[in-house]
Amino acid sequence: MNGCMRPLFDGLDAEYIGLDIEAGPNVDVVMNEPYKWDNLEDESFDFVISANAFEHIEFPWLTIKEIYRKLKQGGFACIHAPLSIPEHRYPVDCYRYYPDGFRALGKWGGFQVISATVGGVPSMSAPKEWDEFNDSLMILLKSDKPVNPDDYPVLKYERRIEFVGDNASISSIFHLLIEKDFPSYA
């Protein structure tokens, strides 16, 4: 409805596939069923990026399992959702995610949680526009091997503890992950 992640792949030797529950701009695959993505091959993706969708998913625990099923071993999922945005049904508006809730969802899905953070509780020291929606961001890794989250780049913008930066975006973390773990794509 309001954009896509396709521009993140500009200049990369990568294929982008837009997935949705209905046809529209930048949608390459329409799922047969929203919680069973059988029209996509299992373990076929290096990255899954979801932005501004998880708040609209009635059963996110089913969606996180499908993401896990479609990612290759060593693949990353980057999930972004607003925390403080007003209700905006499209067609429903079900959830807001705090870092602990995102972590629990990721773990339940079988992932190793690399990072789960939120823009922060509104702060008097930050410009108003940075606090407006308090976006939550979670980075997940599909791996059977134990990992140390400190080995991965983490976009730190949890102002509830300490304000670190103003460039909290999926684009930043996506490109950091590519440069670290998939240098052939960089």
C-alpha cells in the first residue's frame, strides 16, 4: 500500500520478490493462503524483510513460522513495526510490539534473536518526529549453531536507555548485515 523494500536491492546482485496477500504494485507473489506460503519453495531465501505489516497480522505466530520455513540456514529476517502509531486498519490493526514481545515471537518461531529494539519512549531531548511512532525493529537469524549477538552489527536506537543515533532504518541494518555476512552481495 505505502511502498516497498525493492530500493534496498538497487545495485546489488540479488533478486527481490514482493509478497502479499493480494495483488498490487511491487507484488510479485500473491500467497494462496495468508498463513501457509506453499507457493514459495522452503529454505529458498537469504533475507526476509517485513515492514509495517506485523501490526496488521491477526496470527503473527503463524507468520513467523512461515518466515522461518522459507529462510535458508544462516538467513536473516528483519521485521519492523510501529509501536505508537494510531489505529490504522488495513483491513485490521491488531498489535503493537515492544522489544520483549518481538523477542518472544522470534524465539517462538525458532529463530535466534540478534536484536530487538524500539525507537523509545518519547524523549524531551529528541526531535518530536523521531518519537512519533516509536518504531520497533527485530533482527532474527535462522541457525542451528549458537551465536553471539555481539558478533553482528546491531542498530541501537533504544532511547529509553541511551540515545545513540538518528538513522534507525531497515536500510541501514540490511546493508550492515550484507556487508558482514554476505560480502559477495555488497
